[in-house]
Amino acid sequence: IRLPAFARAPAREMNMHSIDFHAHHSPLGAYATFTCGRFAAGGGPTIEGAAPASHDLIVGYIDECDEVHALPFFRDADAPELTEFAIAPNEPKQKRRHALKDATRRYERASDCWSTSEFSFSIFTPVCAIPDPESASDSELQAALLPAICARLTLDNRSGKAAKRLLFAVGADTPCRPIEGLSHAVGWGREIGFAARSAAGLVAWVEWSDLDFVARGRSHLLGRACGFTLEVPAGETRELELVIGFCRTGIVTTGLDCRYLYTRFYSNIEQVLSAALARYPELVARSAELDRSLNQSALDENQRFLFAHAERSYWGNTQLLEHEGKPLWVVLEGEYAMMNTFDLTVDLCFYELCSNPWTVKNVLDAFVERYSYTDELARPPQDAKRLAGHSVDPHDLARFVAPPAERGLAGGLSFTHDMGVAGNFTPKGYSSYEQPGLIGCFSYMTAEQLLNWVLTAVSYVTRSNDEAWLYARAPIFRACLASIEQRDDPDPARRNGLVNLDSSRCAGGWEITTYDSLDPSLGQARQNLYLASKGFATWLGLERVFARLGESELRVRSRAGAERAAHSITSAWRDELGFIPALLGGESKSAILPAIEGLVFPLFWGELDSVRSDPAFAPLFERLERHLRRALSPDLCLFGDGGWKLSSTADNSWLSKIFLCQAVAERVFGVRPSPESHSAHARWQQIGSRDTAMSDQCVAGVAQGSKYYPRGVTAMLWLI
């Protein structure tokens, strides 16, 4: 996957706050991962897992006294010794494991390398862009969709006086097996396997544990651990080269019957491992090229870490399925496992349009064809209370919601929050998340998802120049415009460019936004500054789409919406606060960074200069810059460690949204984030999120939710 063109800098080492943290290591599109890195937590491979595996993971070497020295991944690694098994009198006494001391970790885009003075362990994730399955040849797809990663153990025994052995082992907590048809391959079940490239002194084994194998030197096929040893004679350096493969066949979903598309080419784990072994040098070389591409960027060391860490978690959450012979792209939502959550799709598109543009079109089409609906609208009463400043029980509607002033107003087209959860596609027109009658988490996000479809679609058209798709989807763009106008107000004389009405699907509740669990200032959809910012970009996008389609009347209507939105945002400025409040009416006093979020779209579309120079929008840019500079104050949206806060009234922040806002701040307003902010955000991952790989939602720097998450690839915006 090529990074976009950017300023080059010399490759340099990456210093880290800690090396004790989990990371994904995954092929693209297989929803499979090998996770490791957290001390004493184990790790290993999983398919369709929403949390790190906790298999016993032993990676190191056996010395001349048959003592095991391993990286501190194995469970109880910090204990001075492991409890010994009961052993029969005629059995040799088991040895102990010792955690290797003074290990260092070099963490790059596609390689993760642990080293001591004589031992090293590297994991390679040789991801490449997936060509469009609708047009690519079988050979191209087969090469790109290999569901495997690579690893290498190295031991320098040149100063040794006796032979030692490299050791790689996984305690699977389930019976393991030698994999037939391959010389050196082990695994469990039919879906997960390891294979080693042939070398003198190589042994593949199955035993109760690595210590049992070391003690007895033979396999026991009742065993629940498997692995390899490789002899390293005195005076030599040798490498144990491994591949880790995944293969889940058959129907893997409900609601829609789907298979993994890679099973067109790999029908069992043996074929996956064989192909990966044959291509091992090529795959490792590809990983090195990915490393170089990021190391030569202008990003500082903490930004490079954050991008690499986020990209790995994105890869681990991707799933390329096949339904009735057609590809279906899915990105899972980390620990929540929701499928193609639209709040994520709109933010992932920046990355995907630089690597796999067809995936964006594929998801947009799926939303239109299966996950769209038409609603009615309700106008709230004039005296409806707002959430700002209140702690609300989501089930206590009586204190906050008066009966709507009007029901049954004409609504329009919109889209669901997601397509299902954990492999279960929901019925047409419904998500797994949204529920009626609520005012907080799990309420409907109808207006936001409507904006998200337009913004993602305009981004796709702008970047791909896919005129055929644009013309084919012209009716959807027209319906979206009409729907957005209605959600402003069915009466044109009352329109102000904002979201002012609630969907009938809320059934007396309120629409919310993607910031549903941040704080009240960002939860309510109506008159929300964040949605106003995205809405402004949506009007701009529609204006450009209809200009390309030659539909002048719709272009004029879209332009009018943009001007109304810009005026509403600008006129909400509060001199006594020095910023625009998070809710554009009422008593809100929250300063939010997502006030600028919508500007990422004209920036990404290459339209920023023309929009900023437009006299109608000059006041908006002036006020948003003042808002941003005031918000980035220690008393508002900065933590003490320099990290950014999305809201002045919450310690709860999403890294992916921070990365996006940082890109806008620098590229649009010349407000360059400090190196201290990048360092703080890296610390939030390496220390605050060390148990869960990339975690998006952190409270004061500690992972709170959105763990094992894919959305951090908004960091791609730093490179565009």
C-alpha cells in the first residue's frame, strides 16, 4: 500500500515510551490477527476475534543446559519461576523459563522487531493493496489475498561453546496437531497453522507444553502446545523462518450468506501455508519497503508510531467477503465488532481512497441497496430542554423531552448506523445499534448518517473520477439533497442550514451523533456545532456534485444551504466565551475541537483554496480560526501532558478524531500541533492502551472503550 507523495526525510530510529504493549499483526481482508507484545499476557493468533488472544506464547532459545530464555510474553513471565508439573520418577526434571532481560523493540510500519544482545524476533505484515475483485485477474487477487504473515527468529551463537536451539511455541489450550502434507507445520483445528522453512536441525513438535518438549525431546499428540526448535551450533548464527496462516472456509455470516473471498484460491490451511512458504522472501521484502516508505516521511517519531500502530489495527479489522459471487467489504469496529459502522466508514475513507478506492464504492453501494430507509420528521417544542450541563439517565425522558410540536412532517432518505455485528447482518433498513425512545447512547443517528453518505460519496467521486458511478447514483444524490433540506426545515423560510428536526424513528427520543458517549455537548444532533461543520461540507459537496452532473437548479439549492450553514455557525460566536459553543442555541459553554472537523473534506477534495477565498465563507473561516486558537488552551482543550481534548467539558477523547482535527488545524489554519501532543498520544497507546492494541477512546490518556480499533488511520491525513 503506497503512501501518498510527501516531503522526504532521512530514515531514523523510533524511541518509545514503553515496549510493553500489544499490537496487531494481520493480513488485509481476513479478519485475522497474531497479537503480541504485552508482558506476561501471552498472545497468538485468532480469527474473527474482538480482543487479543491469550495463548501462552514462548519466543526465545534453549541454552546448552536446556534452560528456556524467552521474551517476556509468556504468562507469568514476571514470576521468578514457573510452578513445576508433577513428574514421574523416570521422567527428566523440567527446566524453567527465564524472561530475556534488556530487550529492545523496533516498531515500524510492517515489522515489529525485538532484540537482545544475541537473540532477535521479528514479525512481518506484508500487506499490499487489494485490487478491485470486479476487474482484477485471478492471479492478482490470489497474490494480494494470501491470509498469512511472516516471522523470523535469529540467534547469534558465535561466541558460544556449545549448541543452542531457537524456540517458538504456542500453548493453544486445545489439542494441537502436525499438519500433514508439509514437512514442518503444526497448528490446531482446520483454520490456524504455523510452518517453518526447511533448515538443518529443524524440529516441529506437539506436546503438553514447551517445557515438556524440552524435558523429553519428543512429541506427544495429546499435547496442547506446538512449535519448532532449530539447532544453532557453537560458532554460528542461524535463523528460524516462519509463516503464520489463517483459513476459515464455508459460510461465515448470517443474514447474508458470505464466504471469505480468499477461499476462491485457498481452500485449506495447507494451501495457505505452502503459498506463504514459497513466497517468504518476497513477503519479507515487501514489509521492508513498507517500513522505508514511512521512515522516509516528514512525520516525527511519535507520529510514525501512531500511524503504524493504527494501520495494523485497521488491517486486523478488515474482512473481504463474497456474497453470491460479488465482493462485499467489511471493516469491523474493534471490540464492538459492528460491521461497516458509518461513523467509521466516513473517517476510514481518507485512508482507503489512497489504497483501495473500490472498497469505498462497495460500502456506499451496500448502504444504498440494503441499509437505507425513508422516515418522517418531528419538530421539537420551543421549550424543549437541552442536554448540555445535565447528567441524564437515558431512560428518564420525562424531564427532558416534551411532546413534539409537530409530527409526521415529510422526511426523506437516510442510512443506518451499521450493517450488523460480529458476522450477523441485520435486516434491511436496520442497524444493530439504533433503538427508539432514547436520548443518549443507542438512539438514532439519522441526520449524521445522511451527511456521512454524501461526504463519503463526494470523496470517492473526487478522488476516483468515476463518472459512471456518479451518473448511476445521481438519483441518490438528489434524494439526499431533498432529505437534508427537510431535516433543516420543511418550510424553506425557516431554514438555517442546520439539523433542526428529529427522525420519526426516534419515537419521542432525540437523535444523537457519533460522539454519543463523549459528553452532552456533543451528543445531541439538533443545532450541534460538530454536525453543523459536517453539514457545511455536505452542502459544498453536493454543490460540486450537481455542477459535475450539469444540474444547475440543484447546484444553486446546495450553494444556498452552504451559505445558510456558514452564517448560522458564524453568528453563534459568543464574545464572552471567546469561542462558538458546542450547541448553537441554549446555554452551552463547551468548547469543542470538532467545530473544524467538516473542513477536512474540502481539504481532501483539493477545494480548500477556492472555498476559503469565497467572500461568502470568509467570516466562517475567520471565526473558526479564532475558535480553534482559543480552544487549544490549557483551560479548555489541552491536557496537562500536551494531549488534545475534543471537548473542554470531558476528559474523554478519540485519537482518530484528534488526528483528523490536527490535520485540519495545521493544513487549514497553520496551527501546527506541538511535538508534545504527539508524544502524549503515543504514550496513551503504549502505556494507557497497552492491553488492547490500538484503542481509540481514551479518558485522560487511559483506554476506556473503542479498543482493538481500526479508525486511527485518520492519521493518513498527516501525509496527504
